[in-house]
Amino acid sequence: MELAINPSKIISPLCYSVLRLEPYTNCAYSCLYCYARWYRSGRIKPRARAIGMFAKVAKKLDLRIPFRLSTLSDPLQDIEENAKVSYKLMKIAMDNEIPIILSTKSDRIAKNPWKSLIEEMAKDGLIVVQVSVSSLDRNELEPKAPHPQNRIKALESIDAPKVLRLQPLIPNYSFENAEEFVERVKDVADQITTEPLRIERGEIEFYGKFWSRWSNYSFEGELLKADCYEILEELSVACKRYGLDFGLCKEGYFHLETANCCGLHMIECELRPTLREVYKILLEKREIGLDELKFEGYLFVDVLSKLPRAIRKALRFHEKLFLKCLKDNSCLSHLTPLIRFEDGKLKLINLDRNHPSKP
Ligand code: SF4
């Protein structure tokens, strides 16, 4: 699926931004921890056909459905200076009123023509800018990307809805103290969204110098994630204290979040439902039958039939897998400690405060 992330038992129940634009074939920043390296290879080249393909779909799309720019490479890495594939994709999005989640480690956001386009799109509520860092000071795991302080300065200088992604969060590398981290960036962004480090099993030794507690990320067990609930809780509390929104990417700890993880609440757009919406319903009702779930106002069931074929097909695949996970307790318990499917109903689970990852 050219314009969508492949459905999976992790992405389909948890992710709002499953539509994507991929301007380049690879990434020059070569971050050591990069998850995208599992899905790409070869030389860095512009993917010019992404422009024609997106232009065609954009013309037919009447709803403001967000696209992520991008997921397999940095959209504003150095090749963008001349190739400008990302700029052209953003221009198509603006002309057709399609919201973009711009996700980058580049300080090119503070340079024209990108800066002025970002700020023009922001005036129409068509962009959320996400800049990611794994630390504010250290860059040994991402030596080819702009220094994190340059990214922070660039983010600070633009006028748009802004998310600072602490991604990956590497305990004992990203910061020494969560509160101090949030205090240092409180005026830079509207929100912090974080995702603890994911690694392959064979990388435990390398990352073991930072952290020793890991749990399964993939269902098959070959990918692990840093198990650091207490740090996520500290970040959530600190964000509240400093007036920042807080989101988590695919962690399932919805009770720690105060905002849409992608920052999409800051712009006007249509969302697909995820487990977060189920959690919000359960906060009111405690339990609900699957056939009672309507997700009114979301991209769900009938609303999808009005969409262009490529988009409809992709969103239907994700919806099908999301609904399948809702009635599969082993899938649910892998994704969140907060929701279970029992006796034909979805139920809210109270957390054990001493072992928050277990109900
Ligand atoms: S900038 Fe992003 S896509 Fe590029 S190598 Fe780093 S983590 Fe991967």
C-alpha cells in the first residue's frame, strides 16, 4: 500500500496516522536505533512518483484526513535542499486542504521555502510539526543528524502547532531527570510525545549499558521495548506541571496521556478510531458490547465508503484488524493493561498501582 502503513496488530489498534507520504528511498541521518532501517535499503533517491500519486488522490479527497510525512526516512534531510520532494508534497496538501504531520530531525524547518510554507499551512490548520530528539545534549546515536540543540532552536522559531517527540526515550541516556527535561523545553513546543526505545533481541548487549528491563514489543517476541513505566509517569506529571500536553506512542497507558499522541487535536481533521477511543468510552460506561461501539464523528464503517479507493482500501484493512483485536484478549493484553474482552464485552480494568503494567 503505497500511501498507507501496512496494517498490523500493533499499528491498526493504536495509530491515528496510518496514511503516509514517502519522499525518499533511504535516510542520510543513519541513526543507530532507527526502526525504519528494518523496512528499507539501498541508495537515497527521490521518490518522484509519490508526487503524482498523492496529487491524484488529493484531488479526489473531500475530507481532511491527515498524512504523515514521512515514516521511512527524514523528509527534510539534505537531499531535500535540491530535490524538494517533501516541499512539493506539502504544497499539494495545502492546495487540497489535506493536513500533514511533518515528522523530522532536520533544522530545515526554520529555513525558507519550508518555513514559510509550514507557517502558511499552519494558518489554515493544515500542519502539525513534530521534531524528534533522543536527548537534548547527546548525539552519539544520531551523529549525522543536526545537533539536538539546533533542532530545538529551529522548532522554537516556527509559528505552528508543535510536538517535541522524545523518540526514542532511552532511559539513562535521554536525560537524568524527567522534570528537568520538561522544564528545559516547556516554551519550545505545545506537547511532548514519547516512545521508549525498541530494539532487536541481539541489541540487548549494546543498549544494556543504559537499561536492563525489556518487555516484548512485537507479538512474535523478536523486538523488545524498554520497560520504563515509572519514567513515563514522571514525564506525564512534569508535563502537567509545566502546562504541556503529553502523549505516548503505542504504549497503551492511556491514563497518562492528556492529548492525541500525534498532536492532531491541535488542527481540524478527521480521525480513525483506536483503542484510545475505546478507553474514553469505557471511562464513562465501564463496559460495552462490541456491537454498541459506533465511533460517531470518526472515520468508521460507512464514512469510509465515500473515500477514494486507495485510501478507503487502506483504512478498511486497518479497521478490520482493529475490530479483530478488540475481541482477542491476548492481543488486547499485549497492547494495553487497561482494557479486556470478557463475556462478550469490553471492560475497563483498574491498574495495580504497584505493578502498573499488570491489571
Ligand atoms: S532521522 Fe529518522 S528515519 Fe532517518 S535514520 Fe534517523 S530515525 Fe531513521
